[in-house]
Amino acid sequence: MMMTTNLRSLEEKSRIAIVGAGVFGLSTAYHLAINGFTDVTVFDRSPYSNALYDQHRGCDAASADLNKILRASYGNRAEYQRLAYAAREEWKRWNNELRMIRKEDLPDGLEGVGDLYTECGFLRLSDSPIHPLSEKELAGLSNLEKQFPEYRLKNYIISDSSEEERARTDGWGHVLDSMNWSGTGVLDATAGYVRADKACVWLAKEAKQAGVQFIEGKLKGNVVNLKLVESLESLSDSKIVEGVMTADGVFHPADLVIIAAGGWTPYLVPDTRKLLETTAGSIISIQLPPLQERPDLWDKYSGKNWPVISQGHDAQVYSLPQIDGTIKIGYRGTKFTNYVSLPDNTRISVPVTAYTTPSQTHVPVQAIQEIKEFIRRHFPDLVTLGISYTRLCWYTDSIDNDFLIDYVPGYHKTLFVASGGSGHGFKFAPVLGQHVLDSLREQETDLTKIWRWRDVPQGRRNGLEEGETGPRVLLKQTLATEADWMSVMNV
Ligand SMILES: Cc1cc2nc3c(=O)[nH]c(=O)nc-3n(C[C@H](O)[C@H](O)[C@H](O)COP(=O)(O)OP(=O)(O)OC[C@H]3O[C@@H](n4cnc5c(N)ncnc54)[C@H](O)[C@@H]3O)c2cc1C
Ligand SMILES: *[C@@H]1O[C@H](CO)[C@@H](O)[C@H](O)[C@H]1NC(C)=O
């Protein structure tokens, strides 16, 4: 592909350091490499090559997860709707590619995985039976009608008899029959889930094959500092980043540093703190009995037979089909913050996880209560199993839920940020980097315009304006303990 001339100093041979090997970093690295950039290095402190993005083996990222929802329903945000359907095509292509690989040639971690994307359908239910479809849902349907009429036909409005009839004719009767719901909602047959950890393994492998270098681990891969020099070119306070320092004391020079550090981005790049805030979603698992004991439950809750389900305003609680007998359920009704003091006396929210010091895996009682109600309704035959595991999963929320993908102002285009996933970035893994590249090349598109560095608006800013005086601070919550998990029947 042709290089554009308006790149300050970025050339195909430029040394590019990417901090973070979650999907934002991986997709960026991959698309840089397949577009001719020959010196791309990704740093991450998680041991991904050995532990294969397994969240139980030291991999600490929003991307290192069992599964994530892929949906193109985006209310009135037509750009994301288009992008999600473009991504869906790529996920299907990945499925096909994987199917073509002989079993013995599958990369480590992908043996027996099957498809990365499963189109099990997504059942989006309203708050309560009396609630009409939300404005967001209606806007999404009307956008579908305009942009993808064929997909509108694969979205069925629950409680509308002709739409339900169409769902049955199209083979989705099993989902309608299994749900405990008499209110409104939509069954979206163009959605489903992706295998998050496995998709990262796949994308990392593709990136390596395209020539990307990876430096990983607590010491070697842990970026502790950006090397900054004051610019000599001007008297303003503009700076130049010359590379990154890792925890083993090594300096890695770079012409361009791209920060794709998820929830750790505001920590690494102070400039982003007015645009990004790190917040936690609450995740729980239900572990089904072993397959030999209850093959019926494994079958019932597999993606072949069971959809992704969400309930409530903005998908307050949601569940995904079982993977290896584990059913993941999440609560995002309130996203929690964890404020700490930094050496310079500023206070920001940073992730606290199973692998940070101090560590935390427990989630607030508020989340557990909402999730239990959801389990009673949608998984009544699992209530006695109890919850087997909980974790906080860290979002990087932007002030407007749009990603933040741009050069950081004031660094002579030596520092770039690709973050602000705002809880909906994973599905775009196959295509995201393509658009990061547009932004790096300063090619304006519908998407680069939405994601670029922006001014902070007055008033409501996605809760960022609350800071630590707000009610979402984790320290102000009562955390649930194992006792609360045992039987889902007692609240
Ligand atoms: C609870 C939850 C549910 C979600 N559900 C969905 C969903 O259903 N569908 C969907 O599309 N999206 C979903 N998302 C959003 C999606 O997970 C994120 O948008 C995406 O994974 C973010 O990727 P990332 O690369 O920006 O960050 P991360 O995946 O968090 O990766 C950041 C990486 O940076 C590394 N890092 C940080 N600091 C340093 C440092 N100093 N040195 C070296 N490495 C460093 C970390 O180790 C980590 O590997 C969800 C998010 C959460 C939290
Ligand atoms: C349906 O959900 C309600 C409310 O959670 C619950 O009390 C009831 O047992 C469920 N019924 C069935 C048949 O699952």
C-alpha cells in the first residue's frame, strides 16, 4: 500500500513500540505488519505466549477472557453498526481458516477450540414485561432497515406475533420456547459470542507470522516509563518520546510509541486522564457438573442451543453460553472505580485484579444480587449450583463511550494512544487495526473522526465527572464473599 506524505516521520521502517497486547494492541500490530511496517514490537507484562491468554494463568486484561458478545445493534450509531458487521465477516473468515488447518498443525492453545465466533443469537430483553422497546433498540432496528434490510429480517421483535412467527420459520423457535419472558425484547440472529482468549492467541500468531516482535513478562515486557525529552524545536512545552523503559532496566528506542494499555492507559499517559476513566464490570461464573454427569445441561446451555441474553436498560445483566462447562454472567449496571494516589499526588482509578498488589477478585454485593435475580429467571435449573468464581474486569471508559485513537497532542507525533474500549471493543478485533492505521496516517474517515483526540464537554461525561466523590467507588461498596455465592436462592 502507498505511504502518504503527511506522516511526520512515520515510515515503513520506523521503529514502532506498542504497549499492550490486548485486542487494541494486537489488532494494531497485525495491521501495521501486513501493511508493510517492518519494525513493530509489542510489549506486555502478561505471560501470553506461555499462558495463552488464560485468565487463570496470570493473564491480566479485559481481552483475556472466556468469551465476549458480538452484536451489531448500536442504536443510532450507524458507524459502529457497519463496523460490527464488517468485523463479523472477518470472524467468519477466521472460522473458515481455522477449519482448514489440520488438527496436528493447530497452534498451541487452539486445539479443539472449534469456531472463534458462534452465531448463537442474542436475546435482548427489556427491564420488565411492561416496558416497551427502548429508544435505543428502536433506533437500532430502524438503522438496520436502512443499512442492512436483510439483517433487519433476522432481528425478531418478541411479543409481536408476526415477528415471532418469522423467527420460528427461520429456525429460532427453540430460543423463544426456552425463555422465561412475557414482555418485550428482540432476538437478534446476526449476533453471538466470540472466544476471547482464543481469538487473542490467533491474532498474536497472525501478527508474529507477519513479522511483529513480542516482548513479554513481568520484567522484560513491563513498561515502567516512556523516555521523554523536551523538544528543542519550539519554546512551547512540547515533548518527544524516544522509546520505552522496561522493568528489567532496558531502554528500547522507538520512533513512535503506541499506548494500547487498556485500563492502565490513564496511568501511563497522564494526558488521557480527562478523556478516559478505568472502571470495573463484575463477572461471575457458574460451573456446570462434569460433562459425563450432566450432558443434558452442557447441551442445553451450549451455543448450539442457547443464546446470549441481556436484560434491562443498556444490557444491565448479560449471560453467554457455556464454554467447557463454564457459564459467564456479567453485571454492568454500575461500573466501579478504584482511586489510588500516584507519586505526583494526583489520584486516578486503576485496575485492581487477581494479579495486582493489593489484589481483589470479589465483586460488590449489588452486582451479585442483580445476577442472582437473573439466574433465577433465566437459569432456574442452575440455582442450586451457586457461583463458582467472580472477578472484576476493567473497562477503559471514554467520556462518550467512543474509542480514543489518535496522536497525543504536544508530542510531535511520537506518542499515540489506542484505547477507550468503553466495554464494547472486543468484537472489532479483526478490523480495528485497519482504522488505527488510517488514524496513524491522518486519513480522515467516519471512524477516525469519532475516535480522535477531543475536547472535554461540560456537564455529564459518562460519569467521569463524578471522580471519587461519586457513588461508584469500590471502597464504598460491600463486597460479596464466597458465602454469598453458595446457593443462588438466598440473596
Ligand atoms: C466486563 C467486560 C465485558 C466486556 N464485554 C464485551 C463484549 O461482550 N463484547 C465486546 O465487544 N467487548 C466487550 N468488552 C470490551 C473489551 O473487552 C475491550 O474493549 C477490549 O478487550 C479492550 O482491549 P485493550 O487492548 O484496550 O485492553 P486490555 O485487553 O485490557 O489489554 C491491555 C494490555 O495492556 C497491558 N499493559 C498495561 N500496562 C502495561 C505496561 N505498563 N507494560 C506492559 N503492558 C501493559 C496489559 O497487561 C494488557 O495485556 C468488555 C469489557 C469488560 C471489562
Ligand atoms: C421465571 O422467572 C421468575 C422470576 O425470576 C421465577 O420466579 C420463576 O421460577 C421462573 N419460571 C420458570 C418456569 O423458569
